[in-house]
Amino acid sequence: MFDLSRLTGALELGGPVVMVLLAVSVVTLAVVFYKLWQFRAAGVGRHAALAEALGAWDRNDQPRAMVALARSRSYLAGVMQMAIAAPDARDLPDRLRAEAEARFLRLERGLRFLDTVAQLAPLLGLFGTVLGMIAAFQALQQAGDAVDPSLLAGGIWVALLTTAVGLGVAMPTAMALSWFEGRMEAERVFADRAITTILSPTGAALQSEVGHAA
């Protein structure tokens, strides 16, 4: 059963630094769950219908490409529809990439916060340790000749508690951030390939070559 008194005692031992780190960990966990929901809602990594549409477009099968594109729930589907609907998509590569980048920006909101937590949580924990060590040595000085080794040992482990909490917050945050950034890197590669396919389909090029040969 959850013992609230033990948690309160740990917070009192760790001091305000541990309280701040625990508050940051709660906010960080909320951001991670929000990003997971956002990625799922946007269809990040789920581009089966869009890939089918791109394959059909690359083969110059425009009707099938439109049908597949209409089924896509990917956040990039709007960019592809803009490219296909343009009279000459080759005139707007910068616009297409800017539209894709705007969507990436929305998906990347919150990642900078996770990066900040991953970098600052260990430093904040170390700051708490330094403060705790100062307090321990002050207590040792005030004890004078009646030095109790347990007093110093107790102060040191309490001081090190903040470093442990800081690392405990930073490590999972860094892992989550690395996963999110890896997904976004893969999304950028897919978007770049998709825009290139729309602008320069292989099937259209082959038809042009056949027409010139005839």
C-alpha cells in the first residue's frame, strides 16, 4: 500500500531540489504522453495508403493514385494533394517542402522541453548535492570536537539523493527524446522522397522518352 508519509519524508530529506525535480518529472511525463497521442493522431509512421498513392503516381497511374491518396490519414496527405492538384508541380518544390516543414514543426513542439529536461536534470541534481554537502560540512564544523561519523555519512547520502533523482529524471527523458527525434528524422526522409516522386515521376519520364522516340 502506498505510504504517503515515506514520500513526504523523502521530500523533506532531499529538500526543495528534489521537489522541483519531481514536479519536472510529472510535467515531462505529461509531455511524453501528449507527444505519443499526437504522433498517433497524425499518423506518424503510418503511410501505407500514401506510399501506395506515390507508387501509382510514379507509374503514371493517376486515377489509382487519387483513390489511394483519398484513403490516407497521414498528416502529409495534404501536401501530396497540393502537389497533385497544381497545374505544374515542378514550379513549387520550395512551397511543398515549406508546407511539409510546417507540419514537422507542429509535431516537434515539446521536444525542446524534453531536451532541456534531459540536460538540466542531472545538473540540478548535482546542484542539490553540492548544497547538501555544504550543509553536512557545516554541521560537522558546528559539532566541534564531538564529531560523529554518522552525522557526516548521513549528510552525504542525503546530498547524493538529489543526484540520483536528477539522473532518474534525465535518463528516461533522454531515451524518449531520442525515440521521438528518430521518428521525425524518418518522417523527413519519407516526405523528401514523396515530394521528389510527385515532382519527377518515373512513369511520366518514360512516357516522354517513348513519345520522343516515336
